[in-house]
Amino acid sequence: MGATMILTLSLISPQPGFAEEVVTCPVGQQRTSWTTSEDGTRMPPLEPCEPARWTLLESDDGFSSGFQIYASPHPNPNSSAKQEDWVSISCSKKKLSVIVLYEYPYSVGWAGQGQVLFDKGKASTFKFTVSRDFRYLSLNSPNDFLAKLVKSKTSFSIKVPLVSGSKLGTYAKGDLSTYRAKFTKAGCKF
């Protein structure tokens, strides 16, 4: 039994060069990824945090084309949002959309109301429409939201009532400004 215990412990012990330390970055920044050299050695980054970035996804199926950028929530002790609870900004057929992937938002009919806070300012309300499968919500006034987001310094927080409780997520403004020209060119100026 003692030998089995030692073997088990050695299997779950971190291996040198593979253990990534837990890094908590300030809002507006994200953890810098480790890199892998040509020989397969994992190397830690020189700086543990880097400016937060949105991820770009482009689509073109031959019938229509569009693109979106999305961001995952920043780890925060007050936040109940998980990595898959994205905020997505998209442009398709010259239509701007802001979608929040919070499942089962509370609504009356298909309409609901949440709160948003830019940086550490005063919270304001926004109206949203729930998707037919209850997997996300769309902001009814994406231009208003984005006009305020562009003026913010580092972050925004969204709080939405759910069918059971509520969900709060904090997101970095990140490099949003670098995508404005792309949105404008596609007919979705903000």
C-alpha cells in the first residue's frame, strides 16, 4: 500500500517546466501564455500579465459574411461569470449586435433588463432581448452601450437577473479600439 501511495503522489506532482503558476492580473490585463520552444520545452513568459485582447472570428459561408469579437470575463471575487460567459460584438449585413452569453436570463416575454457599470462609475440599466433557446441575450441598444464602452478606461461589468439568481461578470475594455475601423468599414460604426 505504501508503494502505491508514493507512485500516485509522483504521478500527480507537477513536472518541472510544466507547472504554470497561478497569476492574477489586474482588470484590463490578461495572463500571458507560456510558450513552447522547438524542442518542446515549455517556457514561462517574461512578464506574467499583458494587455487584454478581444478575439476575432470571421465567417463567410458563401451566402453571407460577418465577423465578431468576443471577450471572456476577468477573474474577480465578486464575479459569478465563468470563462464561457462571453460578451460578443458582431457585425453582419451592416447590423451591429452585442450579445452576452448568460444562460436563462430572467425576462417578461422575451424582454428583460440588466445593469452595466463602466470602470468604477455609476451603474445604469439596459434593456435586452432573450434568445429563443434561452442561451444568451442581445442588447437592444448596442450603439449606446459601445459609445460608453469606448469612453471607458479599463473595464465594464454586467449584472443580469437569471431565472434563478443573477450573474455578474467583469470584462476588460482591452484592445477594443483597434477594431473600430473594421466595424466602420463593414457598416457598423460605433
